[in-house]
Amino acid sequence: MSPKITTELLKHLRQVMKNPRYVQEPVQAYIVPSGDAHQSEYIAPCDCRRAFISGFDGSAGTAIVTEQHAAMWTDGRYFLQAAHQMDSNWTLMKMGLKDTPTQEDWLVSVLPEGSKVGVDPFIIPADQWKRMSKVLRSAGHDLVPVKENLIDTIWTDCPQRPCKPLITLDLSYTGVSWRDKIVALRSKMAERKVMWFVVTALDEVAWLFNLRGSDVEYNPVFFAYAVIGMNTIRLFIDGDRMMDPAVREHLQLDSTLEPEFKIQVLPYGSILSELQAVGAGLSPKDKVWLSDKASYALTEAIPKAYRYLTPYTPICIAKAVKNAAETEGMRRAHIKDAVALCELFNWLEKEVPKGTVTEIVAADKAEEFRSQQKDFVELSFATISSTGPNGAIIHYKPVPETNRTLSVNEIYLLDSGAQYKDGTTDVTRTMHFGTPSAYEKECFTYVLKGHIAVSAAIFPNGTKGHLLDSFARSALWDCGLDYLHGTGHGVGSFLNVHEGPCGISYKTFADEPLEAGMIVSDEPGYYEDGSFGIRIENVVLVIPAETKYNFKNRGSLTFEPLTLVPIQTKMIDVNLLTEKERNWVNEYHQKCRDVVGAELERQGRHEALRWLLRETEPLAPVQ
Amino acid sequence: MSPKITTELLKHLRQVMKNPRYVQEPVQAYIVPSGDAHQSEYIAPCDCRRAFISGFDGSAGTAIVTEQHAAMWTDGRYFLQAAHQMDSNWTLMKMGLKDTPTQEDWLVSVLPEGSKVGVDPFIIPADQWKRMSKVLRSAGHDLVPVKENLIDTIWTDCPQRPCKPLITLDLSYTGVSWRDKIVALRSKMAERKVMWFVVTALDEVAWLFNLRGSDVEYNPVFFAYAVIGMNTIRLFIDGDRMMDPAVREHLQLDSTLEPEFKIQVLPYGSILSELQAVGAGLSPKDKVWLSDKASYALTEAIPKAYRYLTPYTPICIAKAVKNAAETEGMRRAHIKDAVALCELFNWLEKEVPKGTVTEIVAADKAEEFRSQQKDFVELSFATISSTGPNGAIIHYKPVPETNRTLSVNEIYLLDSGAQYKDGTTDVTRTMHFGTPSAYEKECFTYVLKGHIAVSAAIFPNGTKGHLLDSFARSALWDCGLDYLHGTGHGVGSFLNVHEGPCGISYKTFADEPLEAGMIVSDEPGYYEDGSFGIRIENVVLVIPAETKYNFKNRGSLTFEPLTLVPIQTKMIDVNLLTEKERNWVNEYHQKCRDVVGAELERQGRHEALRWLLRETEPLAPVQ
């Protein structure tokens, strides 16, 4: 992977930063955040402005360009990738390390007195604007909104914003109709004495209306906003997709409805002016509810006194707790996904020794097997298919320049998942197709111990996920090993593979408490730069637990793995496991046999079934 | 314990809340926080305003009185105590429970439109003012500073503010001279480009000048402020204590010094006007550094643009990392403390069966034994001496009305500590002087497993203490048990028994990373309302650990127990321990034998030595 040469681009950007055609006053620094106008993690090609200017295309990162410097902030998952993709114009700022300055502190340290720092007000979340603006102001600088996106002015071949057809989901998938979701939302609004709710996150719009799209790769969402009043519903969406009879029927656009369920469809681009009109028409006690991560531009449309901002919206919280239809859908999706992976690993086992399977071939094969399953829609993220040293690049994606051939001498790490119409999957398995070294087995086993510690953890109702993060690290810590990423993220139901408001990470604190029905990933790892990467990931469902004393009736929770793919026993040093851990592995494998075995049988995939049975043999007793 | 009758007091307070002599405009609510003007946790009698108005005298709690309501917010340690001490005029707001409103939300829910909420601006921390004020304003109310403290106006027999003599500490105790501490502070100030630093916390003033006092019971501090400039030192302190020749010598008040080390002594009450003068004289780029927990009154003295606020001051952070002299002092103090407790437990074992030992007698006896030790100054907090159901009141203090007699049928919990001139101690042991039930042993053993999980934890350098909190709960959680308090707090060196910026608690997030030399407590517990309380607490020192892979040279940390008091083996169900836990107990007890045994021998305390030897016999092997 050779870095993108950005000398000319940066020169051009620095020119427009001073060009009165685009900026009221010259800006001495320009911030290019990761996200789009919806603060999405995964974005459409037209929104990949940070990747365009820097070359670094990981999922998280913020670029700042000043007259003298160009710097990129990203986290531990991307240190290696960013270093590879960026040329020497760029300084990598490793977030999470002690000596790395914050963006604000860095700006203060490099800017001349009284500088202007520009940013697109549609791209920067309001909470981040507030924090940066405060620090900059107190150091004598100004954060200023630049209406025209400066990257777009120099990006001559910028792709069009996608506008693809929609998918309607019926009750068998969603469990709750969009009308009932609106009713529940309005009742939350009434509780907080709020008159309006602005839906800005793409997955929240999709969830609310039981619609899905494909405007953004991997995330089944579509570009739209919604503004929900106590008696009105406005949906801001472009294109002729609202002409689709199935969509019109689903949203009852042509029916005689109670007025409070009548959806008014408006152009996507009219959100700001419509919201400004809402803002201008508010009575003294009216409030407008927005996520505090909504864009600065939309937030400013509502006068400050009328804003009701929360870190998590009621939709975000409701969406996280899956109902019975969604949970069953997720189970089905994970069984199909396991079938595909049994096929893949069986195939790899035969093909790898021939020396013809590259990371890209393996990733494509995984997609091929998945696409054979019912209701398959697309992948849920770019497959991380990595062997040997590439495995240490935490969010690696194989490209021709880096594409390595799998061999019997290296560890292979596959982190992949799919969108099925009934659910979203995300699974990581680390395999060795030859004989792993004692050290590789040792590291794998510590990671497995951490995985089990979280998966089997019992905790009181109301516990926040971040309190479980250290359980995943304890076995690694004992030997002086660690990993620089969180342990888990929320997973959507045929929606984004990463979603809030819960997760398992030492980095967050404001996550919502875990409750039964929530779904998160459990994915500790260990990475040795230049050598290998290990990660073991299951998607797990929060379920009630049975405990001896049940927390004085507060209730007990634990996890049930939805992912049912064998964990390679060849990689396990059984002597490092406790009896309890060994039993966990054996019981997990028995469930894989029972559930996935039956499905392999049903699908007539006998060779993969034999592979599954062999890979799920009980572990030898601990010596 | 009968509740304080507050009907008349509240009536009186509600009158002054409307009396133009004290308030510019009537206030519809008045907030009475816990703290004093230094945001101390332990306060002098003259500052116990919340206890005066409500009867509840726990160390943490905030009272709010409106025209109709009186409500008290406190945390899990004090739910039972507060319920006992307050009459029916008061509503208890149990912090940490899901349905308990915040103070702000509650105010918004009960106040009539456009209300004024009053508070003493010297008592409320600036960060709390900001948070409350924002919520109140957005709901149409106003938080207003009431200069005269309204409780003081109705507290006719309010005691005088103490003004006791000072103790000077030489280098053998402090390891660093006050001049060197000023130099280090100024270098931190220069790093942040700050011209002034305002020392508002009492323990920070004491630490900075290597002085101690006794103005506040249990905390060896004195009422003072300091303002440190790059070339000036101002100490605000009352009374003739500055006339003491030892103090004058220590501070070199009468020597010819470089001007930047010359201390200017000013009256305690002049801090506000002096700070306002500093504020008025600032040049455009000057900054004044204050804790964001400094009082609203002092913070407001500095114009907003000139304030540099941080959650932890450089003194707070420097003070937390103990140097060699301080660490050795803490070790000595803990050995002496262990001698006193061996004497006590030996004595209790003989006396309890006679039925004559009450909780107060036991607490007094503990103090008596401690006071026999060299350099004993006072207790470090009110002894929690509690038997049977009183043990479930987490921060119980025996008083004649509640005083229970120790018996061979109940669990006894003693949480106590002392100030020695060389260090501060804090230790909890839970004992049974008869035959504990299987259930009591089961609970005790889970608590012990949690204690060991933290004490033996290995973690990478830079880990925050809150990430270790769940380790202490895991064994309890597995059985559906938990405790409603944090696991540990920072401990001062002959200073406050609770100090920042580190600790081990699920409740904090902004704690500073643990580093070698920090000292915290490790004190999980389990409480059964109406039956018993269990807690096992050691003070532990953060030390470098040896690990196989040492976190890629990031460095490994673990804890060394400073407390060396036997853990009652009679209470342990050995079969619930792992081999590793059993070895931990045996090694810990061996160290108690070696170190404390030698000191008991040296002090000729042969009976207590025999008790120690018996209590530290190795545990039977795990079956």
C-alpha cells in the first residue's frame, strides 16, 4: 500500500482557505471530520472527504490542515493503516496515547494569534463544536462555520450522492409497526414535555419507518431526515423512491389516515429551512429534541432556549432493545452465517496448503458462501481478511498492494459479517492451517479467556457495559499483554453493525445500562506488530441470568452467544484454561453442533457438516 | 437513634428565604450542600449546616428546601442512616438508583414557574453551579448567589470557626521541602502558561507548605488559602498561629530570602478581595489556575476569559504520588496500626463472650491501643464499630441510642484508622467471635475473593482505577450479590483519609491514571439490611509488577498491601477459593507474621503476638 501523494491537494486546499469566494475571512486551519451530515460512521463515497484529502480511509479519523501543518487523529485500530496510507505531508496523532494532544490543544499550540478555524457546520456534531469552540475561544481563536465545504470545492471528480430504492420491512421482521413506533416516540416526547423531535441519524430514520435502503455500503440506510411533531410527521427524502407503490403502501401515503399519522414528504435539502421555520414558530414553552451529536447547522436552526439535547435519543435507546421478532431474526441470520463460515473454513483447510488462496480470494469466497443463504442482502462491513503481519493492522482490508497469500505457516484472522433481511452478523475467527507456535497458542488462549470472561459474566440489571471491559483483559494483563481497542459494540437488527447506546469499552462512560434484549459484540484481541493478529468475536444477546441471590430482586443479566461458529481448538493451550472455561468451550461447541449442524444437514452441506463435527470435538481434559 | 425534629427550623428557614434583610428577592428553594468553602469532605462543626437543618450527619449529602418540600440526596453508604436521622419533613433521594431524580430535575418538577433557587456562593463548587444553573435556566428558573448563608442566620448557637496551632513537618517526613514544591508547581504553571495558581483545598495548602493542623476533626488541616504567583506567595490564614517560632522558622518568615520565596501572610477573610484585585490587574494573556471544584464565589472573582480550570490541580496530582520518605512513613504507620489492632482483636476475643463490650467500648479500646503507638496524632475518621444489623449501615458510627453489645452470635465490622505523624491508616476487618453461619462465611468469602482480585490485579501503566472496580464485584455478581459503594479511594500521607485524583470506583471516569507510588484503599463489601455487614479493607500501594511480556515496555503495575492485619480465617469457606486465592491469603498472613510479629516482639506485646501467630496459620488445602 503506497501512500497518497497529497502535496498538490493540500496546496490547493490552502488556497481556497484564503479565497473570499468560499470563506468570509481567510481561515488559518480547516477541520475535515470523518462523518457525513448525519454523523454516520460508514459514509457514502461523496462524503469521504477526509480520505480524499489525506489518503487515509479508515472508519474513524479527523484531519486538520493549517497553513504549515496537516495532522490526522485516529485511534489504535488504525495507527498502522494511517501510517501506511498517508504521505510525509501528514503527522499522525495517535489518540489514546498519553502524549498525544487533543485537536483543540494542538491547534492552540500551532496557530498564530487570533486565528480562524473553519469547519463545515453540517459535518461537525454540535457537542464537538461546543467543546472545540470553547477551547479555541479561550486561547483567542475562533471556530467559524464555512458554509461551502472546502474539500468539495477542490474535489473535481466527487461522486454523486446515492439515491437507491427502498426496502419495506413487514411486522414479521420488525415486530412493531412504524405507527406504533411513532406513538411510543410521542409518548417519550410528552414525558419530557417536548413538542418536536428531529431524527438526524440515518439508522434512526430507517428503524422508525421500518424501511431500509442501500445508499451507504454495508449499512442498509438511505439519506433522509425526519421531523416528528405531536400531530405531524415530515420525512425529508430525495428521488423517485417515494413513487414505489410498495413504499407508498407501507407508509400509507395514499390512504385516508388520522392526520397525526399522515406523512408529509419533503426534499432532503429542505431540512434546514424547514427546521428554521419550526424554530421561528415556537411558543415560549415549546422544546425541540435533538441528539447532541446532530450537526451544528441543524442544532443552530433551533434557538438555544428551545433546544432539548440528549446524548442518546429515545429512538436510539428503543432500537437497541430488540423485540422477540428481531431477536428471532438475529438468531436465524447467525445460523445462516455460521453455515457459510463452516463452508468457508472447510474450503480454506483444503485450499490453503496449495498456496493459491490470497486474502482477497478468501474474502470473496466468504461473501460467495454467505450470498447463497436466504435473505442475504450484502456484507455488513468490509471483510477483514488478514494473514500474518496484516492481522496486526486492526481494521485491515486487503487490497491488491497488500494482498498476502494464506499459508500453513501464518495465523489467519477473518472478521466479517453480513446483512440478511432478518438480521446483521459480525464474527471474527482466528485460524491456523498448519501448526501454531506455543507463543501463538498462548496469546490465543489469553484472548479466549477474555472472551469467555465477558460472555459468561453475570452482572446486576442496570450495569453499564463499560464496567465489563476489564474482564476481557484480565488474562492478557496478567502476562503483560493488552489490546488497544474496546471489547464490544452494539449491533443493529438488519441495520448498522455498529450502533449505540451500549457497548463494552474502557473508552466510554456515558453508555446506557445493559438490559435484556440488547445485542453487543464480544471481541477481545491481541496484536503483535509485524507478526500476527488474534481476535475472537461473537455477537451476544443480553438475557436474564439465574443467580443464587438475584441481587435482592434487582435482577441478573448475562449473555447468550448468537454467533455459532467453532473456535479453533488447535489454537487453544488447554492447560491455560480453568475447568469452567473448558466447559464453556465444550458447551459452546455442542450448541454449534446441535444448531448449525442441523441447518447444514437441512441444506445438504455434508462436507461442511463433517468439518463442523470434527472442529467441535470436546477439548481434552485440563492436565 | 431518633430523628431530629426539624419542623420549626424549616419554618424559620422558609421565613428567611423571603426576608429582604438576607435575600435581594425571595428564593423559592435553598440549597444546603455538604461542604465548606474549601469543598472539604470532612468539615468543622461550624460548617455542618446540612446536618443542622436536617439531622442527617453523614459525610455526603445535599439538602434542598423549598416552600413545600425538604429533600436530601445521599448515596448508598447512607441510605439507612439518613432515613433514621431525618424526620418526616424530609424526603430521602437515593442517589445511584435508577428512578431517583437529579437535584436539578427535581427542582424543575416541583418549583412554580420563574423561581429563584438560592445557594451560598462560597459553598457551592463552580462546576456544580454551572451544571445546575444551566438546567434551571433552561426550565425558566434562576440559580442565585445568596451572600449571607441562610442557615447561619437561623443557627443561633453556631460554634466558632477553629483556629488551632500548626505542626511543622521536616524533610524526614515529607521528602521534599516546601520551597521545592513551589518550584515544581511554578514549573507546571509555566508549562500551561499560567501566571497565578489559587490553592483552595485545605489538604493542598497543608501539603504545599509541609504544615499540618487540627482545625477539622480527623483531617490534619487548617483553614487557609494560598495564591501562588510566579514571583509571589500569599498565604491567607487567621490567628496567632503564625507567631509560633517553629512555624516562622519552617516558613523562613524572618529570613532574608530570594523574593520569590518570601511568603506574604494575609487574613483568611481577605481572599475574595485579594483575588478580585488579582483579577482586576490581569494583562490580556494572563491566566489564573483554579480547580473547577473551587467555590463559585472565588471562581467568579477572576473574569471568565482569564480562568484556567482543571478537575485536578497539579498539587492534587503531585500529592497523590508518594515519594520514598512518604512511602516509608506509610509503611511504619501501618505496622504500628497493625500492632494496635492485634492487641484489640486479642482483647475482644477474651472480652466479647462476657457480654460487656459495646460498639462504643470497642471503638474506644481501638483508639486507646492506637494512641499507645509512636507519633499517634488522632483518628483518621470516626470509627465504624458495628455489630449485627448495624454493620449493614455502611458508614455507621455508634452513638448511645444505637450502641449494641458485641456477642458471639453476630458479625462484628470495624472500619477504623489513625493519623500518625508518619502516615494515615484506614483498615476494615470483619470478625465473628463465635461460630459464623455457612451463609455468613459464603458472603465473606465472595468479598474476600473480590478484595484479592483487586489487590493481586496486574494492569498496564496508565490504567485508570475505575477499570479495576468490577474485579472486586465479579465473585459477588456470580451469585447475585453486590454492594452499593465504590471499591477504593486515594489515601493521603498524614493527610485526608480520602483524597483524589485516583480511586477504584464504577462511579468515576475522570480519575487520573494509576502510577507507582499512589496509595488507594481496596474495600469491597456485602451488606444485608437488618442482619449484618461485611467489608475487608486494606490500604495498598501501587508498585511496578513483573510480567512475562511487560506490555511492550509500557510497564506493568500491581498493588502491595500496606495494611498488615490478619483476615479472620474462621470466616473463610476455603472451598470457594481458588488455589491462587488460597496462596494469596497464606502469603499475606506470612507477611503479617514476619513484619508485625517482629514489631509486637520488639514492643514486648507477647499475648498479642500469640494471637497473631494463631490467626495467621496457613489455610487448610482446598478440597
